Amino acid sequence: MSTETGGEATRPTDPIRIIVPVGSLGAGVREDEVAYGLARGAQAIACDAGSTDSGAAYLATGKSKNNYGAVKRDLEILMKAQAEAGIPIIVGTSGQAGGDINLDWTRDIAIEVAKELGVARKIALIRSEQDKATIKSLNAQGRVKPLAPLGPLDDATVDACDHIVAALGVEPFVEALEQGADIILAGRATDTAVLAAFPIWKGAPWGASWHAGKIGECGAQCAEERDGSGVLLSISSDGFSVEPLSPTNRCTPDSVSAHMLYENSNPFRLIEPGGILDVTDAQYEQADERTVRVSGARWDEQPYTMKLEGAGGGAFQTIMLVGIEDPDVLRDIDGFHDRFLMALYQRTQQSIPAERLGEFHISLRMYGWNAVSGRRPPKGTEPPPEIGVLFVATAQTQELANEIAQACNPYFFHFPAVMDKELPSYGFAFSPADIPRGQVFEFKLNHVVEMSDPMELVRLDWVDLGALQASGMEVAHG
């Protein structure tokens, strides 16, 4: 079924304007840009606060990549703007990963800012973290399906997760807005849903709302320049427009349409909870020097699914880093890598008894050559003037990882490219050379769960600062 309204009875007669102040809360909201959006009549502020881009550790541990001060600064700017304009603030994937710990951390910052500003706000907390028993039950019912390259889910994989979240669609945000939320802090959500929810709540077409959300999800990344943080989205019955919040920046049809390629395998179709955004027939037109007008997107309803992400800890690592300018090494980096790695494995196995060593792994990452891609450059490629070699030992305990690094230290410092020459000395970056990195975290779930009710896996909690102040009670937060 294809729909433009998703069941809403009315469409807006005036554009619904949303400030997207930054691509991720804590990355640097600009006060002057928010003021520009307010002057243009913005009715809501919405932005994402995290993603899976930086790896599994933030979900597994409940920690935020952005620090407390950075998130507080951005919230202060947004909540001051809210006090001036009386419009809602909507934040998704709170605290980087959107688990309950991440969400509560963000909640505490918002409460602190509200107290400092002397404002009473009704804060909705949309929780999307899942307990293991629920996921196992859903899996037993045949409602959990794998996404490539993973296979069917088993209970052991669920048990290996420290935290599991389900990515929210627009419906929980709409419910919170219906109940009068001034600030919405959500757990894990799709970036697009965070921005699409408000216009959909106001009756805008679903196709235009979801498309605007996708284009604006990273703030000014859909603009030509990188000197700004945010954009203003204006959604109406026949499409939407997007303009940078910075007066020195501009959007073009190329810069806007290109954002459909961002983190999306198909630039014309985007899968979201409950449907697919289809922009095959979308038109991108330069409305004025800084603004692009977009029309023609379609929302195709599909059976409702939510993406499951689960992360957990595994082995432990210790690292060492050297810089190498030795011309013998640089003449044959690939051959040096292979001989070097073999020697380090042999050194480890000679130095630590097998019964203690257990399963382990050593890798060498040749920065300046192929550490990022992992692919060996074509033959004939000119060698760099220097390389950085990162040693990574992975073992079942931190003590063993440390011991492997210490056993390899002499070889890592002196291993020659040519055996009959005097031993070289490479440049250790730090002393002591071995650096315990701690536990390795990884995503263990990459699945979707089939839903008949978008709210089935969602918990909506409230912090009503006004009611608590009126009753003389203190807010309890950890």
C-alpha cells in the first residue's frame, strides 16, 4: 500500500518548520543559527544524539562518546530557545547508543539545565531497551529475522549481549507529543524518525516528512559548505524545503539529493519502521540562492518491524605503536609485515606456555600504507616517507594481552627488514610502550523484530518538573 498521509485526517495549510540544530547533540549547536530558525517561525527543534558509527562499546557500557560538558552546552542553548519560543525539543538515540543508561544520563543533564534556567518542563523518556527474556520469547515465536550477514538468532547470542535496543519509528514520538511533552528524550531511534515525527503529528504527508528527515538527519551535511551546524526544514502538503541555518552556507540540488546516499545502500529507497521511503520520482529544485525545494517522495506502508541492536564484551587487548623510517622496511612493506607478524607469533608461543596462552591473536596495522583499507596497494606504488605500525594483541584476559605485548616488545622495537644488517631501532610513541586497551566490544545482534503494535516494545516514562516543584518534591535521578 502506498500512502501520503499514513492515516492522518488532515494536511497542514502552512509549512511546518523544524530546526535541526546539529547532526548529533553534543557536536556543537550554534546559538546564532538557532536564533535564525526561531526568527523564521520554527515550531519544533529536533536532532539525533548518537549512532552505531563509533562502534559497540557505547551500547555495551552505557557510555556516551560526547562528554557531559558538550551535551550540557548544546542543551542549554536549545532549552533557552525553548523558553523563548515555547516549542518542543525532540532528541533521539540519547547518550550515543540509546540504552537506558545512556538515556538516564541525558535526562540528568536536562534536569540540571532546567533547574539552572529556572524552567519547569514536562520531559518524556521513550525507552527502547529490551530485556533478554523478551527477545528470546519473540524469537521463539518466529518474529525475529536476521539481517545479512548474520544467521538465525539463538539464546546464547542473546545472553552474550550486555544491552539490547530496538530502533524506534515515529509513533512513540507522536504519542509523547500527544501527551504534552515539552522535551522528548528517546532511546535508540532511527535518525530519520526523530525529525519526521513532528510534521507527521501535525498532519504533514508521510512521504515528505520522512524524506525531509533523511535529508536533515546530519544537519548541515546536506549543504555545500561545512561552516555551519544545522538546517531548517519546512514541510508542507506538496513537499519540503531545506535551507542552512548559517547565512553563509547554501543548499543545492546536488548537495541535498546526494544525502540519500549517506549510510544507505539504495539511494532511492530507505527502509524504516512500518514502511519504505521511495524517492524515485523526487524532484530537487533551487528555490532561491540558499534553499532547495523537494517534492515527489512517496511512503509505502509495509509490515511493521523494528531493528534490534545488541552489544556485549569479549576478549581484551593491549596495543603498542612505533614509527618507522627505515628505508629497508619502506622498500618492502608487505613482505616486512608478513615476516614481522610471523616472528611475533613465534616469540609469543615460545615465551608463554600454551596451556596459559589459550586462544589469542596478534595483528599489525601499517598506518600510512594499508591500515584503513586492509588492501595491499597495487605493485609499483611509491613507498611513503614513514609508516606507523600498530601492534594489537587480543587475548582472553587483560593480563594475558599485556604479557603477549611484553614478550613481543624487543622484536617490535628491533625486528630488521634485512637479517644480515645491524639491528634497527624504531620509534616507540609512548613509554611504557605497552598500553592496555581493555575489553573488546562488538555488536552481536543485527536483526529485525516483527510488530503488530509500534508501541509493544516501548516504555514511556515522565519527569514533570512543574508538578514536582508544585508539590515541593525533589527529582530523583542518579
